[in-house]
Amino acid sequence: MTTIRSTLLPLWSSRSTRSFAFAALWLATFALALFVVFRVPIASGFDLGFGERGDALIEMTILEHWRNVWAGVSLWDRGFYFHPYGDTLGYNDGYFLYGLSYSVWRMLADPFHADTLNILTFKAIGFVGAYALVRRGLGWGRGAGLFVAAGFTIASNISLQAVHAQLQSVALLPVAMLLAIACVRAEIGGRRRRAREMAVALAALMAAWLMTSYYMAWFTIFSACLFVLCWAILSDHARPSAMLGLVRRHAGTIAWGLGSFAVLILPFLAVYLPKLRETGGEGYYEMLGYLVTPVIDMVNVGPDNYLWGWLFRPLLALVHQLLPDDPALPGRVLRGEHEVGFPPVFCILLVIAAWRILRRYPVGEGGIPSVTWRAFTLAMVVAWALTLQFWVASPWNLVFFLVPGAKGLRVVSRYQLWLTLPFLLIMVFAWRARMAALLRTRPWWGVAIVALLMAENLSAETAAQLSRREQRAALDAIPPPPSGCASFYVVASRVGERTYINAELNALYPHNVDAMFLAEQWRVPTINGFSTFNPPDWNFADPLRGDYDARVARYLARHGLRQVCRLDMRQRQPWSRI
């Protein structure tokens, strides 16, 4: 007994020590990754939140809508804005899953802090999900899992685009991939019940994701279809007879998955299909301005990136020098929605990795059949290539006109945000054996490479631009509408506010955005609002123009609205009855 104890105790102690050490490393990496993302809100004393004066308040309006739904004072598909139109949720992303998280945080915090905590929640989901995908789904080990989770969490493009909060729902991608892998493995292993449970869970996630953030969910479905197509071609299942045989063998699980999705997607279709018919979706020429410029946009991490900003500052100056009469042009072609690129070193390693996988990897490398990884890599490379723009020509033109739902996308460059996790997986698959060897023989070189790959994501630019203190001071100063107001509209909600971006956008956003946010707070409908799409007879821009009240009067008469109140904070008595 003494001999056994003396043999096992050091072994147990060693394993326990290693497990504890890795747990500490995992928590430290998790905390550091989140700190990198939230360093600006933390440094501001949690005053600054993600987004800006326009889009962030629109997002919080919809999140407040879901809070009102759970409180039983609002219909699920209709907010208190764009009154008296129904299905107003369909004019923008639905934020459904965000609404669940946000409403929980609202029990502890105000709208601005709850919004920041909601982003924190999804960032945490993304980190944990990416780690679980690599560690359990792919079986690559803990080090690879931490690298992918950290890289996915602090990715330059995803962080810079946090100004559009709905795009952070890309954090759900590793969860969807985990469910898909679990479903396929259970089906192949003959555990049909488990496979069908996973198929239904995946269908539920995708339906809820579509109702949350259309872009990221649509990219997921489209990419999955690309992968299946590439796999069918590379595995010789593209022949009709082979494909039919495959479907027959797995018909039960396929039916459960697709059937569940067809039922669960009905609320999404009920809200968005009528609005698609009403608005016609995004315009072709508007979409053209948001494709990916070869080379530049593929690595565009912005001029404020700590390591690579020097590459883009001269480009901005050059564009301005060539077209000095349009000072806003450099920002339109190189900044904003175009700052979605991958850091240069990562990009180089990715291209080499993709080439190695597609050309030279033997069967069974990495524990997964080569055809699967080749199909996955090919599908992701094709997806990336589809977004490229060559003046007015682009492969995406075929997608825009032929693929269902593509006309709901304007900013196609956001696809690169979605591709971040797949590209991390491709790179790690191709390089992890060499990295493991390097860490054994020259550990400091390995640590330096990992540090470089992480550091090139860091930028002085921040998406945290919304001051809670300023917004609360301005909005809290607005008195609620007097009793008897069935609805209201806004002429001026703030006095002396600086111009929002430019004169054109200033005429559209401030009064409309404040109106819709306050309407959800007060639970009193407003005819105002601003969104991706607006109602067909919406005509509430330029509130300080002389004909604004006349335009409102025509709208009220057309819709038979009575007991409407008018808000103008420039007046001694801000509220008046119409």
C-alpha cells in the first residue's frame, strides 16, 4: 500500500499542478482578452460604450423594445416608433438574442451600461465557444484552443466594427459549428437520437440568430452551403446518384433539422418578408460601394493600428491629394466599413496555410479526413474571393441576383468579420504541428510569434464612442409627454447640440433617433424613427425646415391620428398639443 501511494501521489500531484496551472492560464487569457476589448470603457470609468450617437441609440431602442415585450406592454413585432405602422421590427435587425441578455442586465443597470454588459456577454460566449470548438470539437489541444479563442476575441476587424453592435453576434459562430460537428459525429456513430437533438438545437440557434443579426446569420447559412457544395465535389458525392444515396441514409436527421428550421424561422419570415417586398431590399449600386478592394481592404486594419497603421496613413493622404475637392472621400474608401481586413502577418500565414491544405496535405492529417479540411478551406477561400470588387465588376454580382436573401445585404465587406474564425482554424490546422515543435525546441521564438500575431490586432482607434454621461444629461432633461398624448413627434430634442457627422445626416438622425428611444422609455408611440429602411410615406427629415409641421400634418391626416403632441425643446413650454 505504501509503495502504491508513493508511486501514485507524485503522479496525481503533477497532474493536479498542471491542471491548476492551465486553469490559471485560461482565466488570465480570458480576462486579458476581454480587457483588451473593453479597455476604453474601463479607462473612461464605464462612461464610454460601444457605438455612437446614431446607430447605438437605435440599437438600444430595439433592445428596450424587447424589454417592453417581456413586460407585456408591447407586441413582439412592433415597437413604439414609426407609429401607426405594424411589423416595424422588420425595418432593422431584430436583436432578439441581444434582447434576452440585455433585459437581464437591465434589472441591474441603466440602458447604457446594460448595452455594454450585453456586448461583454457575447464576447464571453465567443471566447468560451471558440475554445470549446478547438478543444472538444476538433480535439486539437488546450494551447491551440486558447490561441484561437484569444485571436477571435480581440480580432482587429471585429473590434473596429463594434460600433455596429449587432455584428458582435459573430460570437455565436463557434457555437453553431460545435452543434454541427456534434450532429454529424453522432449521425456517423449511429446515435440517431443525439444527432437529431443537435440538428434541432442548431436549427433553433440559426432561427434566433436570423432574428438577431441578419448579416452574420446569413453568412453562416451561405458559407455552410458553400462548404457542402465543395465537400460534395471533392468527395465525389456531387453525382446525383451519390448525393441521393447520402440523403437517403441520413434522411431522418436531415428531416428533423430542416423541418425544425422551417417552423422556427416562421416569425422571422412573417416580419421580414413583407418589409422586403415593401422596400425592395438594398440597392445594387449602394452595395457596390461596400465590396472588398483587392489587397487593400483584405489587410485594412486602419491607420491607427499600432503595428501597421503606417501602411494606411500614406494611402489616406494620397487619396486626399488626388481628389482634394472631396475631403470625405478618403474616409469613404479606406475607413469605416472598409476597416475589416486581416493583419498582414496573419494574412501571409493564412495564404500559405490555405495553399498547403489545398495542395499537399495527406489524408487524415490532424485527425480529420483531408477531404473535409480541403473542402472547408476551399469554401472559405471561395467565399473570400466572392466579395472582391474590380471596379463595377465583382463575383458577388452573381450572389446578389441569384442567392435568396442576398439583397438584404448592403455592406458585403462584413463577410470578412465572419471569416475571422474559419481563417484562424485554417491557419492553426496547417501550422500547429510546426508551432508545437518550435515551442519545444525554441520556446521564446514560438512565444514571440504568438505575441506578434496578437499584437497586430491592436489599434488606437476605438468603437467605444458613446458617452453615457452626455446622453443621460441630454435625455433626462426632456420632460415626458403630458397626459392625454396618444402619440408624439419631435421637432428638436436637444438645444445647442453639435452637428451629427455632417449636415445631411444631421437632418436625418438626431431628432428621429431620440424620439424612438424616448418612445420606448415612455411607452408612448411616436411617428418618428430612423432605421435601415423606413415606412413608405416617412418624410420626417429636416425638422427645422419651414414645411416640417405641414409634412407631419399630412401624415397625421393620412393615418387618422388624433391627440398628437409636439416636442420642441427650444421652447419655454416644450410640449404642445396638435
